[in-house]
Amino acid sequence: MGKDVEVGGHDYGAKDYQDPPPADLFDAEELTKWSFYRAIIAEFIATLLFLYITVLTVIGYKSQTDPAHSPDQCGGVGILGIAWAFGGMIFVLVYCTAGISGGHINPAVTFGLFLARKVTLPRAFMYIVAQCLGAVCGCGLVKAFQKTYYNTYGGGANELADGYSKGTGLGAEIIGTFVLVYTVFSATDPKRNARDSHVPVLAPLPIGFAVFMVHLATIPITGTGINPARSFGAAVMYGKDKAWDDQWLFWVGPMIGAAIAAFYHQYVLRAGAVKALGSFRSNA
């Protein structure tokens, strides 16, 4: 794709930019590089830490508000605190790993970037495997340290809340993941970095904030998945029927949401802008 040139408006000294070429479907040379395996390790460790901190937060909140142990039903961090834990950890971990693996920490994000030809198929597959294993290990650490609390308070597993239909839960996961993956594309868009170079943008910040906002909206519905590895890891270690019965919601929904976000950003916003610019030039 050639360079886009901004037409009209104010000139802030924005730099031209060049989109990186689409990633190959399969790159054999990639498999011989240490950077490939280092990135996989980074995704594993980041997802492990993500699940360890967030699941501990969920269990801690439930234990602090359990009427059998505490008369204070307003104690603990509350839903707001849980949302901050998830969003804050994504901000921290994306910031730490973006330069190594891209800081996906989520199979839905990896899937969306693969559809947009940002990563190869082997990298996408290995990232998803590493993320799922990291999530299992992160929940395993929580269970090892606090087994009684873990089993008593649901293990942080995602389940569809009573009173909501499967369709409502699926819709919440699709829209929530769309918000997240759309934010990832927008925050890492090279065009934005060139055009808005006068306004520093720290990509992990809007990504983490998107996770925070989605959790506020969907915790009452599904406990907020939007990350298949997070839902899978918690379900594996908790092992109860309800978590597994609803598991498909937390894979199908996020993958659909990620696919829609990838299509919208790559083929509507970006492609549409280029075509419109070309038509203006042709009429000049």
C-alpha cells in the first residue's frame, strides 16, 4: 500500500508513513529465530500473571462480601475494583511485552491481528497455545495458594448469570470483544502515529481502558470474558459443569467480535479512506 497524504486541515508537521507489508501466511524462517520463541514465552508469562492477579481479585472480593464471614456487604473492591484490576493489568502487561511479542495476551486479539495479516499462522497458533497454558498456570497458582477460597467462590470462572439468555451473553461477548480489538487496531495504527505525532499516544493506555470499560458493562451478564484464554484457564482449574456448559460463549463470542473489528478497521475505515482520497485526487 502506498503512502497516504493528509489533505486539508492544519499542518502539524505530521510525517509520512508506510504500512508494513502483510505478514506471510507461513514463514519458515521465523521458526529458526530466537525472537519467535522469546515472544511465545512472553505471552505465556504475561497471561499467567494476568490471571493470577485478576482471579485473586475476584475471589478476594467475593470472600470479603460473603455474609457468612463479613457483615459488611459493601466491603471489598466491588465491581469497579475488579474492572480496574483487569484493565490495569492489561495496561501494565501490554506495556511490558509490546516490544517483544506485541502484547496480545488474548487469543481473540491474536485472531483479529491474524485476520488482518499482522502475524503469521504459526505465530498466531503458538501465541494462542501459550496464552491458554499461561492462563491455566495462573489459575493453578491461585488454587494452590488458596484452594478453599478458590473452590468456595467459583474460581473466577466465567458463567452466564441467572436471568440472561444465551443470546444475550453471546451478544455481550461479541460487542465487548469488538470494543477491545477495535481499540487495539486504532491504538497501534501507523497512520495515527504519523498523523498525530504531535500528540504522544501510549497504546497500552487506551487498550487497558477499553478492558476496564467493557468489564463495567458486562460483569453482571457473563462475568466478562472477551478473552478465551482467561475463560478457559479458569474453567480448567475450577472444573465445574456450569463453567464448561457456558464455555462456548467465551470462545465463539470473542472470535466473532475480533473478526468484525478486524474487518471494520482494515476494510471499512482504512480501505475506505484510501479510496476516498484517490477519488478526490482523480477529480482534482
